[in-house]
Amino acid sequence: MPGFDSFGKTLMIFGAVLLLVGAVLHFGGKIPWLGKLPGDIHVEKENFSFYFPVVTCIVISVILTVVFNLFGRR
């Protein structure tokens, strides 16, 4: 079946991505610097709390860009 060859590869890649996302969600709390970098926004008031990890998002974006550019080249 020639049509299912690329579908199988797509399913394997999707499974690998799900595995990586699951590992990050599971072990993410154990990485001490994740979400606590200088520049992350954290505001607490009496009845309100707001947290946005700006610098952490930028660092993760740069790391993923480098990884995808290294492994994505053919």
C-alpha cells in the first residue's frame, strides 16, 4: 500500500512529539530555572495573581529553533 507509507511516518512523528510534550509536562516542575528566569512577569494583588514567563518562552523558542534547524535539514 503506497499511500500508507507517509501516513505511518506522520503517525510516528506525531507520537514522538506527544512523548516529548508529555515528558516536559511531567518533569517540567523539576527543572529549577524553568519559569523563574529574570524578566518573567509575576504580579500578585489581594484577589488577583498574574504570571507570564516571557523570558522562559523566549529561551524555549530559541532552543527549539536550533534543534529543529539541526534535525530538519536534509
